[in-house]
Amino acid sequence: MTTALITHDDCYGHVTPPGHPEQVARLDAVLGALEGMDLTRVKAPLAADDDLLRVHPKSYIDMVRAAAPDTGWRSLDGDTHMSAGTLAAAYRAAGGVVRAVDLVLGGEVHNAFAAVRPPGHHAERETAMGFCFFGNVVVGARHALDHHGLSRVAIVDFDVHHGNGTQDLVEDDPRILFVSSHQWPLYPGTGAAHETGCGNIVNLPLPEGTESAGFRAAYERQVFPRIDTFKPQLLIISAGFDAHRADPLAGLELEAADFAWVTERLCDLADKHCGGRVVSSLEGGYDLEALGASAAAHVRVLEERGR
Ligand code: ZN
């Protein structure tokens, strides 16, 4: 049993305007940092429309498809832009998480990391925003529930921004436990502790400047016990690495070792409840060096667990 690394060259085809932080070079930074690891490399398929339709209405999917430009860019919001290759990349990103779920639940690999872009956790049911078009991790979670017949999936999001899209997509679905830790206040402005969905959402707002000790204490107190009680049959990670202290978009003060630590602890919970079944998908992370180091620390833990 190994760890799957799922990606696709189409994810390079999502080209953002010059100076945009969610840039093509991010994928090189991540994949370069994973070179030499013992991973089962898998190409991300395009998501099936049936998979997207478990998460977004057809009218929204049709709007995104129709918005795709032949050349140049079309903007769906102030910082969410489509190039000619964006549609294929967005379908690969969601499809990559679905493939990861199939591989892990099928017992073909122990766990999986989808190195895909565009990210997904800000995409709401009918709104592209914050660099995101489709709710990649929720597409994977619903596939696990509806296609594979699971009844409980936990999603943990340690990206520095609140996963408002994921929350919007799952807040009425008690089969999914969603935990998001994030700097607050910060974009997108949601993620207060009192936002609890149907009792299935845990938001951990962290003040600017929070370091390793504060981050770890919050997880020990509020995240791990909750996952333990929920007893997930699959654990999905929205792996954004922009809580790193070097990140230009936010002000938390984590180090790569903190991402290894939280991954270890989440894998422990997955070992206890679901045979170690973990699917992780790339979200943010905008300092290229910190992104590479953090993704490597995260995937190294997955790889060690898969041996
Ligand atoms: Zn982020």
C-alpha cells in the first residue's frame, strides 16, 4: 500500500494574470518538493458532471462553462479569473479528488494527495470566488457518500482562510463534519465560531500572529475530540499552506513542521476510525519556497503511513 500523488498537466493550463498569487509556478513548487518520494503517480481525470451536480446546480456549471474564454481572461469576481485552460484545470482538480477517493476506498492505495489547481474551498454553490470554481473536496466527499455508500466523512481545512465555500456546500448535510481553522478576521470574512451549520461545522478563528503553540492547542482542544466523536469513515484534508509564517497573504506564524504535526495527528485519528483512509487536496499557499517545504512535510507523513 502506498500514497497516491494525483495531478495532471492540465492544471498548468489555468493561467492567472501577471502578479496573481495563485500562479502556475505553485504547482511546480509542490511537485518539485515531492520529487524522489515513493508515491504512486496517477493522472487526474476530468470530473464527471454527475459528480459536480452533487455539489453545484446545473445552472452554475453551465455558467462556468459558458464563461470560459478562448483567449485572454474572463473574471468571475475581482480575483477569480478564467483563462482558456481554466475549465479543463477545474474539471481535473475536482476529478482528481474523486479519483483519490476511489483509490483510497478501493484499497488500491493507503492515502492520497491531489496536487491540483485551481483550489476549491471558497467556491460556493452558485458563486466562484477566492481563486476557486468548484468545491473540490466536497465533490470528493459526496462521491464517497453517494457513490461508495459511506455515511460519515470528515473534512478538515487548515488553509489560513475560512473555507466558506465548503461550509456553504455542507452546512445542511449532517453526514459531513467540516472543521476549518483560519486567521480571523481575514478574507472572506466568514468562519466565526457561532457558525455551526446543522451542528456539523466547527470553526476555529485564530488571531493574527498565532504561532505553533496556539495552533496546536486549538486543535487539541476543539478539533481532535470532535473528530474522535464523529468517527469518520473517510478523512479529507483541505490542505492549504498559507498559514505558514512566510506567506504573503496572511499573518499566522506556522512552520512546515506544524503541517507535519497536524497531518500526523489526523492520520492517527484516521487509523483509529477508518483504516487510515485519508485524502488530501491542495488549496492555498503563496510563498513558493514555504509552499514546497510545507507540502513536502505534509506528504512525507502520508507516505510514511502508506508504507
Ligand atoms: Zn488560503
